[in-house]
Amino acid sequence: MQRMAHLRIALFLLLHTPVYLAAQNQSTLTPDKVTKIEDLIRAEMSVSKIPGLSIAVVSDNQLRYANGFGLADLENSTLAKLVTVYRLGSLSKTITATAVMQLAEKSKLDLDAPIQKYCPAFPVKPWQITARHLLAHQGGVRDYSNQKFLEEYFSTRHYNSITESLDIFKNDPLLQEPGTKFSYSSYGYNLLGCAVEGASETAYEDYIRQNILKPANMGHTGVDDIFQIIANRARGYGKTRDGVMRNTGLADTSNKVPAGGLVSTVEDISKFFLGLQNGTLVSKATVERMWTLQKTLDGKQTPYGLGWRVSDRNGTKEVYHGGAAAGFSTFLYIRPEKKVAVVLMANMELLGQKQRDDLARQIADIVIG
């Protein structure tokens, strides 16, 4: 019993003590700002019982702060670090959206052409669906089925291609005429992944590797292949209704690779932001288009741009996207006018969206100071 008590104390300390890496000693944030940031993180981890969390902060065109807290793997006492690999969940959509906009810039993909021009495996519907509709979640394609949510969200079937994953929803009727309503749809981004393949004549994974990951030097980002050995991959967790920590349910994210089936690190997503900010991945004019709120056919503004959520904070624009996957929660928060970004990744599923989003906003406020 005494030994178990000691183990519990050790685990508590690991969960709530920051883990510094050599690269992190180069941080140019002031000690006061670092202390405030770490106090916020420790407090949120304690309240939400988060096993492990990694963070990166970018400002003035450089990685200014990065850290790991807690454990990436509870059973093996593996520390969460800067290089810890997490499931991105829907944060993957920002990468897919960037791929689509790259192809549009090169005139290889017309945002307003019928999506079947690039993805003939998707049946023709009563209304025309375009890449623009899908980017803005106005395509009318359904999201996870309410009746089969757990079955689809925690899918254990392996799909060998994006085209094969279309079988989940391609024969279902549209929810409404495209362009008439904002209706968030992960499967709509599967369809965009298929369009990337058709327009580029390249497999989705190969396309993003050559045109996004390599140019941005994102060496730890790729498809969440459950069969592949991925160094530093975190283990995902959830909680029972009684708040007891447990391993997350089995899930094979091959059912939604372009929408939520990528893995990455906080450092790589920081580089992704820098690639967008500096015009390395797409032009700055294209980034501005992606970060502009879209409207429905009747002129009503939606909360979404082309691959990004956009809103206002204290009179300045904020751009962001979160991700939720089996065992994981992620968030990329950007204040474009201040050139500040905060990346958060945690190995806890269904982490409260408000807590996650507010944490990132508060950290950005500290950095902008």
C-alpha cells in the first residue's frame, strides 16, 4: 500500500510539473510571461485531469516557447514533450483546405466546378456541390450519423483509400441544397480529399507530403496509420462518467483521413502556421480568402471561412480550428494582426471546447501583453 501511495504521488508530480527540453531553453519570452502561461496550463490540467499536454507559441515569425507537461503514456510513464505526436482530429481539415487552395491557385481545381469533375466516385446529387461549398461546410453532406455516432466516430474498420471511405455516406441524401446553410461535415472533407487526388493525379498522402509537409519542414506529420510504428506517438485517454481515467476506445481513423485522420506535433503545426503567414504554402491573398467568413445564398454570414473558423476578439480578428479524435484534443489559435499563434495538443478526448479555446486565447493575450 505504501508503494502504491508513492506511485500516486509520483504520477501527480509528473502530471503537474512542466518538462523542459533543451530547445525550449532558447525561449525569448520573458520569465514573467512563461510563469503566467505555465500556471494557466497546470491549473487547466488539474481541473480537467489531462494526462499530457504539449504547447507551442509563435510570434514575430519564430517559435518563441514550447513545452511538454504530464505524460504521453500513463502506463509507461512516458513524458509529454515538444516532439510528442498526437492525433490532430479536425485540425487536419486546415491542411486539406490548404491543399485545395494550392490546386486552385495553380488552376488545377476550380472551386466552383461540380465536385464530380475531380471525384467521379461521388454520385451526382439533385443539386450541384462544389469545392467551395465543401470548404465552407455548406455542401449539405452529412456529418457522423446520430444513430450510429459511436460506430462512426470510433470506427474500427480499416479503409484502404479515400475513395473507399466515401462508401460511408456517398449514397445518402444531402441534408439541404448546397449554399443554403452552414452544416459542419467531416465527411465533406473526405470528399475534398478525393478532389485533391483527382485534381493533382496524386494520392492525397503523397500530395500533402510533397506540397505542404516538405516545404514547411513538417517532418513529424502524416497519416494516422494504426499499423505503422510512429516514434513518440502519444497514447489517448478518456474518462468514465465517474471521472475515472481509462484508455480510449479503439479507433481506426482511415474512415476520415482528410477530415480528421492526420497526426502531428505542436512544433510542426507551428511551422504550418508560419508557412501560411509567410506565403510559403499559398499566397497571402489566398490566406486572406481562407480567413474570411463565408455567406449563404441568402447573404447570411456563417462562422466559418474556407477551412477555418473566424471571429472577433476585442476588436481584432481571431482565426482558429480545433480537433477532437478518439483519445485526443487539439487546437490552433491565431491572431493574424499580431502574428501570434498558440498550438495546444492533449491526449484526452472530449476535452471541454470552451476550456481548451479559452486557454489558448488567454495564452495569446499573455504573449501579446
